[in-house]
Amino acid sequence: MFKGSFVAMITPFTKNDEVDEKGIKELVEFHIKNGTNGIVPCGTTGESPTLSHEEHKRVVELTIKAVAGRVPVIAGTGSNCTREALDLTSHAKEAGADGALIITPYYNKPTQKGLYLHFKKIAEEVNIPIVVYNIPSRTGVNILPETLAELAEFKNIVAVKEASGNLDQMTHIVELCGEKITLLSGDDKLLLPVLSIGGKGVISVVANIIPRDVSDMVREFEKGNYQEAKEIFLSKVYPLSNAMFYETNPIPVKTSARLMGLPSGDLRLPLAPMSENNLTKLKADLIKFGLLEG
């Protein structure tokens, strides 16, 4: 159902630290113009932890309106509280989202049974395609392939954004779930390996600044042009993906967007501006790859 390059879109803020509604529209146009296959608002890269519930819902609504059906919108709707995730997912459905990206509950560290019951309840109560988001480095829990295989029995649990960094685990997901669960890379640096084991695309951080390159890479791979895909990956996607993690995401990517003249604004605390050393390295990378004038 979902394949290709989906951007985990940044949330632009105004000088007054309000959601930049005009900026969201501009970013959506930038991505569609540059071949992005789908938009994901209110994920980690969109600073969802520091958005109020009202802001969160507003960003989803604005994104859906700006996209106007041209590409799918998968709204970030996860929480470590099942009731809260249900509320955000229900809102996304009512607002017209094409899917919901739901992170594994964080901080409270549920068991595999708890993870299963969390996603089961949402899948049963909200009829919207669900992408499970697994990122143990942030949440403290890892949803196992066997648990995903159980969840694959629900028709509206359709994909997993896998950011565990464990290719063995991802291969096991493909082995256990087959066509029931679409594997999407949650780590730009592993995009080519994930595609090679059966992944169908990516929910990308670096696509915020090089949407055309990420989209072209996935498309070339799908067409069987593996050498072309590898060339794009090694020459641009991979090195810039490394740069996006000089500091905690989304600090570098949002800083990059601002330097490139894209709608961005400041980061919200507790995320802080980049250190001078890392900022110097980031600027050098952007210049090297033609994204910033020297």
C-alpha cells in the first residue's frame, strides 16, 4: 500500500514559536515538486514531542489540505498512552489521512504482549491503515518480528517503519510476514540494504533536504537499475544521512533546511541549536553537495 520515498517532514515555526501554517504549505509543494511519494507530518523529525495536542492536530489538518490528495499522507499519531494514541489516530482518520504512523509506546517499556494489545486496540477501533514504528534507541522497547507477525493478522496493520538498525531482524520480518507487512526503512543510512532484502521504501529524514535524490534512488531500485540506485546512495544519500545525525535528529536537518532557505524556524526546547563545531561541519557538507553556496 505504501512504497517509495516518504518524507518525515519537519514542522516549521514562526519567529514567535507558533506553527508556521504558510511554511507547511510551502514545504508540501517543495516535496511534491521534487518527487516525494508521500508526506509524514508529526513524526520525530516533526518535533511531535513538543507539539501540543491542538498543534499536532492542526499540523495534520494543514498537511492534508495542502497535499490535496496528490500523494498519501501518513500522520504521526503515536503515544506511550494508548488512549492518547487512539485520540490522535481517530482525528487523523477524520481529517482524511491515508494512514497513521504509530510509534511503539516509549518510557513505560511494555512487554511484547503489551505492545501487541496496544496496536490491536487501535487497529480494532480506528479503520485506517497503520504503520508500526519501531525505533528502540528512542523508545526503550523493540517490537519483535514474531509480534509483528501476530499483528499482521489485522488487515489495517499494513507496514512497519523499521529503525532498529538490525538487518537480521528486518530480514526475519520479511521472512515471517511476507506480503502482509510492508517493510519501510526508518534509517536513511540503511536504505539500500533494506531495499535489497525486500523493503519497499523509506520514511526519510534526509529527504527533507534532498527529496529528488531519495525518490530517484528508490525508483531506480524498483525498476531494477541497481547500479544507478547504488550510485545515488553512495554519492549523496549515504554521506548526507550521516551528516543529519551529527547531533540528535531533527537538529541537523532542521538547521540544514533553514540554511537552504526552506521554511524552518528554530527548534523547540529541550532541543538546542547546533554546536559551532558541528555547524561548521554541516555547512561544509551542504556546500560540498551543492545545497548551499560557499
